[in-house]
Amino acid sequence: MDQNFDTDVLVVGAGPVGLSLALELGLRGDAVTLIERDDTRGPQPRAKTLNMRSLEHLRRWGIADAIRAASPITPDLPTDIVFQTRLYGHHIATLPNIYFRGNERADDSRFSEPSEWIPQYLVERVMKARVEAIPSVTLRYGTELVGFTQDGGSVTAELRTTAGESLTVRARYLVGADGARSRVREAIGATMTGRHAYGANYNMVLDIPELNADPPSPRGIMHWTLNADSPGILGPIGDLWYAAKKLPEGVSGMGDDEIHSFITGTIGRDVAFRLVAVDPWYAHELIADRYRRDRVFLAGDACHLHPPFGGYGMNMGIADAVDLGWKLDAVLHGWAGDALLNSYEWERRRVHQWTIDESVANYAVLSANMVRPDMEADTSAGEAARAALAPHVVEQKRREFHTIGMVLGYHYSGSPVIAGDGALPPPSAEEYEPLAVPGALAPHLWLAPGVSLYDRFGTGFTLLDRSGGGAGVAAFRDAADRLGVPLTVLALDGEHVATLYPDALTLVRPDEHVAWTGDGADPEAAIAALRRVTAR
């Protein structure tokens, strides 16, 4: 790093997004200063799903196993979504194994890591420990951004600690991962557009010993309770429980009596409980009109907000950090042009809009929307009502939890730094068929038991070769040497490989998305392809 700078990248906000960016950059040797106003985070009724793409990034960072060890899921707890009238009421339907755990991890070769259920504060704890072990990353908790200025080559930020100390940090770039109320977003003049606060909700974390001593049956990771007076969601967090309720229009909170009525109503019996934490929140459908101003960028909730139905929020922010992180590293090390950084907004905005649309559709169908007459009756009419409701519930909510298409099927087709025709359609929520085409995720393969194809990718670009090391490989090696682009060549063969990778050569980016494909390349074509995908 140039001695005229205090750090390469100043990251504001040490939630999952900021920590992910620090990991993506720090593990590549870039100097990162990560600041966070809050000193500690306790149990929160917030994001609890890490999807399979996020786990694949965590695998790259060396902490996937640590995340699983930190999860409060016990081995005997099914990762099912259970729909019932009340927790101790009538069963209606079950969506099984939403995280693709157990035997499906070995049987389904489309991903290297299944999803995981783990609260955000535990994710942050594991990430923080990994970040603290990286020499080039400096973490400063209890430190907030006061303001910043920038010129053509740097950003100068004014910081203040909780002890009242003032600091000045000069960085090459600044990233605002500072959440929904982003100070960085305000400072660069970005505006959120869309629907603001169109639905009020109330989340809680509770200590309910009776539910642990006498678990409901069937058990699941999440219980949707469908009834007329206390519709909502409950689920276990280790020894604690979380609960969620959509509030009536014009209501923004819940008093003690209302909380007691809701909890006992949704459980179906009067139980003793202790309120550990609350989190009132509003549903938004918002996206920023810009993600960048010169050397300052936005990531995560700072540039997009949506209802947390589908488990996309934390995962989208992690993916933002990966996309922006490798591009910042490439520019910092001189093997990519500044225009590569412009592609961050182009690529991520489209994914954000697809995901926002999906989460808004999921939020439109909640527990209260699925209540039917007679469904709680202990009669033949009640049985008939529940039987008739079951397929409707599965049809309405399956796409919210079986989202492999949104998780693995989003793509950057049409991006200015993807060498393809941009012809891929938007992803389907539930369907994912892997295929190596420009912009798509490189299809996953197991090379040996426990050895993922992704484990063999380099930190720069990777050229997957089915040609047997022909002239095209030599052309790409020479082009990479001339342009200073880090390139790993990996030979592949086999009939199944040819099905997923139909072209002889496939160029894969550091984020594991396909950048270019072809059956061969001469020196000029290889140079042109690398210039395109690095914005040179």
C-alpha cells in the first residue's frame, strides 16, 4: 500500500456485509479499515438464513465449518417449515428440508454447501473472529463516520470514537455498508425510490421454557400459525424462541398485554415466558438511484431494502460484498480498469430488483391471508377445511422456501464486463439447471469426495479447459501474462463435465460467474476477451 494512504478501503459498518467485504479484500492482502459504531450485538430476531451461495463464499474464506458449528440447530431438529392452526393445534402442511441438509448435501452436486439456519449475531461473531486473524485488516468498534471528502485519487474521512476521540483516515476507496439509515448514502446524494414503510411488523426473541420441555409436534425450524385471532410465526433459536407478527394498519408497536395475548394465542395455551429482545420493523420496497459516487460505494441495506420473506437480505448483502470486493482488489492491483467498478452497480442492481420483487410477492401472503372458516374445528368439517387448505398453503409458500433458482440462478448476463450476448432470462424462484454460459454461475462439480471444483479455482480468473491444453490455453496464458491478469488453468474431462461445460474453454471470474466461453481462441481473441472482462 502507498504510504500516502492509511488504508486501501475504509468500510463503514461491521454487520455481515462489511465483514464480508473485509474478508474478500483482506484475504487478498488489501489493507482494510472496518469501523462500527456499536460495540456489541446480542440476540436479535433478525436474519437467520444463510443460503447455499453465501455458504460457498464462507467456504472460500475458510469459515463454513465454523458457521455450522455455531448454528443453534441441534442434529435432531428437522429443517422443516410447519404450518398449523396453533403451535399446539392441528397440523396443516409441512415443507421439508428447506436447507438441503443431510444426505442431499452429498446427493445434489449443484452446490458445494447446503444452506444453514443461524442468527445474524452468531454469523457476525464467526466472521469477526476470522477478520481479526487477517493482518491487513484493522477493526475499530465504537467508531462512527462523521463525514468525508474526496478528490480524484483518495477519500479523506473524519471519524469519532465513543470516547470522543477524533480521527482522520485517508483511503483509496470508501464503502458504506451502514444499513438502512446509511450516512454514506446521504453523503453521496443517493435517494431510495419505491414504497417506504408500507407494512408494520413486530419481531421478538423469547425465553419459553415450556416449549423446550414439551416441544410441539411435528417439530420444525419455523412454525406458521394460521388462526383468526393470533396468526404469526414462531421458531426455535437454540434454547430461545423467536416470534413475528404483522401489525394492523396504523399500529406501530405492541404493549405487554398484547404481546401476552399474541404469544399464548399463537402457541395455543397459556405459558410463562420472558421477553429477551424486540425488533419493530417496517416492510420497504426500495432501491437506491445510485450505488457509487467517484470513490465511494454503497452495499447491502444501504442501497436496497425489501421484506425479509425468502431469506434474501443478509445473503444479498454478502453477494454485494463479493462482487464489489474482487473488483476493488483488481483495480487496486492494477490488472483491471476503473470501469470494472461501474459494473458493480449494473450487475447487482438487476439482481436486487429481481429479489425485491420476489420478497414483496412472498410478503403478500402471510399467516392471516391463509385462514379459512372451520379450520380449527375438531369435526369432520374441520378436517375437510384443513385438508383443502394444505395444497393451497404449499402452493403459496413453497417458492419462498425452496428458492434454489433465485439463490443459484441469478446471473450477470448482459453486463458490460461479460463477453456474451445477454440473452438469459430472469431466474425462476424454484428451478435451477446449471449450465456454463456467460453471466451464469459456473456449474458446480465434485472432483473427488469432499473436493469441490470451486476449491480449485484461483483468486483471479480461472480458465476451465476441456481441450486437452490446446492452442487456446496457450493464447490465454500469454494474454494473461501480457496484461498482468492472474489466471489459473484447470483441466476438466468426462461426459458429465461436457454436459455442464459444452464449450472447450470457459473463463470464470473470481466470484465464480462465467465471463467468457469458446471452443478456442487465438492470441488476439484471448487479449480481447481479457480486456473485455477486466474493463481494460
